[in-house]
Amino acid sequence: ITGTTSLSGDQNSGNNQKESAVTIASAGAGPAGQAEICGTSTVFLKVTSPVATDVYTWYSSAGATTPIATGPNTNSTVITGNSTYYVSKNEQATRVGPANKSVFTDGGYNAFSGNFVRFTNDVPVVIKTARLYIGNPGKITFIVADISNFNETTGSYSYLPLASKTIDVYATDPTPQAGVQTGNDPADLGAIFQLDLPVSETGSHAIIVQCSDGATIFRNNNIPSNPYPFSIPGVFSFTGNSAILSGDPNYYQKFYYFFYDVKIDAGSCPSARTAVVATNGTVPTITSNGNDLNTASPAVSYQWYLGNTPIPGANLAIYSATQSGLYKVQTTDAFGCQLFSNEINLTVTSIPELNAGEIGLRALPNPNNGSFVVEFKMDKKSDMYVSLQNMLGQDVYRQFYPDFIGTFNQQLNPGKLGSGVYLLRVDHGGKVYLKKVIISE
């Protein structure tokens, strides 16, 4: 770094230049990550072993300046041509809020004192800079605080200060004027002011503004629809302000206060960016064998459908159909990607009695008048459902038994049912057992 000065009548020009060498460490290694493209319009982005105090930012290219998503476990609708994404932690250029005051039409300057902006932060941050529009020079104090006892009628409140900064502000308005000024003058381009407000505690907070020594600051008003929130997902959000009107709880939505193009810093050194190549989510496939439907596609959870209607309790990789129709399964993988399988038009040729003999599944008496005893025996412990289904595959009775093992012998009273054929179903240990039951009123 070289600094040079030049003075009129300098008696010793030999000391007008100073050089200093500063060693700058290279950026730390970027975080490891995973990505999965789900269908054609969503990519899931996940950091491996994230640290709660770090801010993770995702980009569509190594040199991109605008992030597509923020957070350790997030998603985006940006699908890159090469399926490659880039993740870093604690990058400096993370911004929030309207870019400038011209985003909204109306506004004005005033010597605000005690008015505040509400925000939330999910990780510790430093509010580094903001574009402010100053109508008249002076001093402004910015206080990060926790607000309590806020009175929606009078506007009074208590607060606990967390951090504060007082700065000298110069007029950005080309025609400075003390006191109230109305109008949104496009000639006032504002200026970036250094705030350096640390927010080490996560949660809901506020920034209180106190003007002094004649200073005035701009805020937008008469906003036709709710502008909030302005967010960096998983990091920081502006959520409202202190504007009130008795009887109108949404009055604050007509205003945007003070802070534009706000730069948020995670307070730690930024890392390099790591390239993450996305895989493609696996579209499940289903096959049929008799009345049984099956998918070999691995997933965290399954939901079978008859037509476009989810079948209650059909949440395993296999499903035994009890009626004819068009079937499909929706799988959810570890990323949260949900995809539908192919469809199979299945014709049920007979009422199945599946695996009933393995556990001695019986309904006594059978036929019956709607009240009967269910008997069977399980040799292994597992969560269990006992249900009775009609021929539409709908549960007319369903009961959960956690960690069941041993002999089951219980009276079933499902309530008043119409005469017909029903299916007694037991789900246990990932296996399904079925028994036909005839009810005659």
C-alpha cells in the first residue's frame, strides 16, 4: 500500500511517500454441500455439517454477485445448465431491503425520534451499511434494542438496548431544509453510511432512530400494499415498523422506514466458494403382481394414490389394492423432493386374503352383524395398525398399537355399517395382512 502527499512549499519532498506491506490471508476453504434437482423447476441445496453461527450463501456460478438462496438447508427455482452450484459461508455482500427510495412513490423527511424498524435475525450478524436519505445535516443515533410493552394506541414502549451508534450525517438532498419536507425528490440519490451495528442475539429486535442537531431522515409512506417482509432467508428480515393508527393493526404496512440497500455481515471471515454438482431426484416406478403394487425406488416416505386421491394409511413401499382403478405412488426423499411414479390401471379380480394364515388372522364370527372378535399372533415387536376398509379402500375403522408383540384378541365395534364385504387389514413391521369380512345387518 502506497500513500503519497503533496504540499505547497514543501521543504522536504523526500518524505512525501510511505509504503507498507500488508499480508492478507487467503480465504478459508468453502463448506461441503449436496444438491438435488427435483423435477424440472426446483433444486434442493444442503450444507454438509453446517455450523449454526455461519451464514451460507448459494450462487448459480463461481462469479455470480447475487445469491439464489441462503441457508444450510434451502431450495431454489434456478436450474443451471451444467447442474453446478456454488456455496460459501459468511460472504460480505449480502444485502436486504429496497434498493432505493424510488421503489415506492411517496415519502418525506422528518426529525424522527423514537420511531423504530422491526427485524428478525436467525444468526448473529453485523448491520454494516445502509443507504440513507438525509434532508438536513446533524446527528442520528441508531439503537438496536428489544422492544417490550408496546402500546398500539399511544405508541409508547420500553426497550432494552443491545447496541448503538451515533453518526454525523450530511445532507444528501440537493436542497437541504430543516424540519418536515414532503415528497420523494428523485434528485436525492442518498448515500451509503457506515452503521456497524452488531446483533449477537438471534430473535426479534428493532432499530430505534433518534435524530438530533437538526438532522432529518427520509421514509416512504402511502404504500398501497404490504411491503413486508424484506428477507435474506435463514439470515435476516425487516418485518415492520412503529407506525400506528388506532383501530388499524395493519397501518404500519403503509410505511417503509429509513434503511435501503442494507449490507449484512455475518461477522466472520468469508470462505472461498465450493462447487456442488447436483444429482437428479429419482422418479419412482411401480409394478404390479396380482392385486399387489410395489415400488423398489428408495425413499424416506411413500404415499399411494387411487386416481388423484391419497389412500389413508397407504404409506409403505407395497400396497395391496382392494378395488380397481388408476394407481400411483408419491415418494419423498432425504432432500424433501416429492415425485410421482408412473400410473398403473389395475383391475382387482378378487378380494385378496393376504398373508392371513401366517399370523392366524381371524374374524369371529364371519359373517357377522358388524361386531366381531379379531384374533392373531405377532412374534416380533413393531408398531401396528388394525383397520377395516370398505370396497372403496376407505377406512371405516382404524386403531394404532405401538410396539405390539404377542397375541391379539379384541372385540371390534366399528359402528353402524351397511351390509357388504369389508377387508380386515393389519399393518405390522412393514408387512400387510388381509382378511375378508362379511357384514350382514
